[in-house]
Amino acid sequence: MREHREVKSEVLRDRILQLESEHGDLDRLIDRMAESPGTDDLELQRLKKRKLKVKDNILLLQLQLDPDSTKTSDGRA
């Protein structure tokens, strides 16, 4: 049973890292698009919503990993 928990914890940590990477990628893409003239506002809004959903998923996974935690692995809330 303990081994199963360790595997699940490792899977959760890996997924959190993947989502944090995606969140950072979205953040950079949004910044670039916001600075570009003629940017599609609808696409920018979709990316921002996606970024928020990714952040929510990170927080949910962190709560599964550690119910007392609400910070990302890099220390941000």
C-alpha cells in the first residue's frame, strides 16, 4: 500500500511539473501576443482561460499530493 502511494505521489509530481511548464509557455505566448499589433482578441482570451484552467489543475493536484499545500513547486501561490 505504501508503495502504491509513493507511485501515485510521483505521478502527481510529474503531472504538476508538466502543467507548470505548460502554464509558463502559455504565459510567454500571451505576453508575446498582447504586444503584437493585430492580435486576435478572441484567441488571446481563449489562451488566458486555458492558462487559468491549467493553474486550477495544478492546485487541485497539489491538494491531492499534500492537502495542506496551496503553493506550486516553485513557491508561487
